[in-house]
Amino acid sequence: MKARAVTAPRTASSATAATPAASARAGHTLVELLAVLAISLVLLSIAMPAMGDMLRAYRLRMAAADLFGAVELARGQAIALGQTVLLAPTAATLDWGDGWTVFIDRNGDRRPDGGDEILVRRPSPAPGIAYTMHFGAQQGPPYLAYNSMGRGCNHANSLASRFGTMTLKQGEQIRRIKINMLGRARLCDPAREPLACAGADS
């Protein structure tokens, strides 16, 4: 009858003795972690300006699209209601950057105030955007008016044609809304269409 070979039981000391070596192979040294952190910070510093430009471009696109939608709404409502509809800055600052309102100007002051029929009021879509407006015979508070035929007109005379360009600028980036003699609006980027999207402030 063969005798069984007896193996000595594994003691706790022998198990723990292998642990430090295994940990050293599986982990990372402090020098390695600091090197990775340094590389990450360098890459982040390179990416941050580009991310800032992308964010500003996005805000400008959204603001331009929002204002363009308001222009289209004013024109559509003028045709649907059969009367002159205005689009103008909401705030007393007369700055488009503080928001705008589409309304029927009951008292003829070109301002969305008491007694006027407010159709849509929009807050400022994004901070830091400069708005300029170049239309023929622009005097007094800035505004855009459409008559019942959907053509741009003078607020006091629906037969007097009025057209021009609205420009939105943030840093070096620009978007324009160009409105022709028929009242049709077009949103464009002068960087892509330098001739077709030129403005009076070019």
C-alpha cells in the first residue's frame, strides 16, 4: 500500500510574501502617473482655445437662426393677418442682443409696449453677440416691418419698400440676414460667401 505524500499547508506568511511583488507588477509608479498627468494638461491647454471657438461659433449660429426665425414669423404673420407686423428689440436699450418681439404696432411708436398686440417675445439667445442693422432711411428705434403682401416696408407706410441687412458678430465670426426688395430673408456666412453675403459694415 503506497503512502500518500503529505504537503505542508500554505502559511499566511508565505501568501503575503508574494503580494508586494505582484502589486508592483500590476500598479503604476508615482513618476508614471505624474508623466501622464503632465501630458494630459498639455493636451488640454492645446484643446481649450479650439473648444472656446467652437462654443462661440455654436452660440452665434443659434442666435442667427433664432433671429432669422423671428423674421420669417413676422413676414408670415403679416400675410396671414393681412396687416403690418413689426419685429423690434424688446428692451429699452434698443439692443437686439437683449431680445426681440414680433408684434402689431397699434400706437405707431415702433416699440412693443402697452396697447400693442404681442405675437411672440424672445429673450436674448446668447451673450456677447453684437447686432447691427443697415436698412434704407433708418431713423429712430430699429425695427423691421412687413406689410400684408409679405414685403419689407416703412412702419408708417406699408407701400414704402424697405430692405437691408442684419449682422450678428461674435469675435471674428459673422452671420448675416439679408432681406431683399420682396421681403424674402436669407441667412448667410460671409466667410463662405464673401460676395453674396457682403454687408454695409464689411
